Amino acid sequence: MKTTNPKVEALLNKAEWQEARKKLRAMLLECELSEDVKWGKLCYSFQDSNVAAIFAMKAYFALGFFKGSLLKDPEGILVAPGENSQAMRQVRFTQAQEIDSLEPI
């Protein structure tokens, strides 16, 4: 998957969570979302509205949904990123292999 956005390329080439970023990115691009870098994160939007972002933290990486509190979550995989989070919800991972097991969800 090739991109021409140098900001996206720079994030994809970072050593930390590189495999995980690329896996999540491929899934999001299959959904025909637009890709950019906002707030230093890979950010995905639909019709100019932010939908999701990929977060790379020290102990985990996450796929965050800007209006995740509105999503149905029967499997209970979404968590609020902080105690004061209103709408954002994340799916957190500690290994890139976890993405494969959760992809159907």
C-alpha cells in the first residue's frame, strides 16, 4: 500500500508499533476513508468528518473512534481513553497479532 503523503509515510516508518499501524491502516483504507495526519496521529475521515485515529502509546496501541460512545459494543471491546472522555472510545492492543483475532468484530 503506497501513499504520497509524507506525514503519513513518516508515521508508518516509525519503529514503534510499525506492524500494528500498517494492519490497522489497511483495514481503515478498505472502508474507503480519507487518510491524513492530525494531532500527530494517523486520522481517518468520511465526508470531512473524523471517524477514527490510530494511537501509538508506550504500553499499547489503539484504534480510536471519535464518536465511539454511539457504537453498539456487545463484545465489550471499546474503552474510554480517560475518565473524563465523553465520546471517544478505543480498542486497545498490546500485540499486533491481536488485530487478526478482533478483525471480524
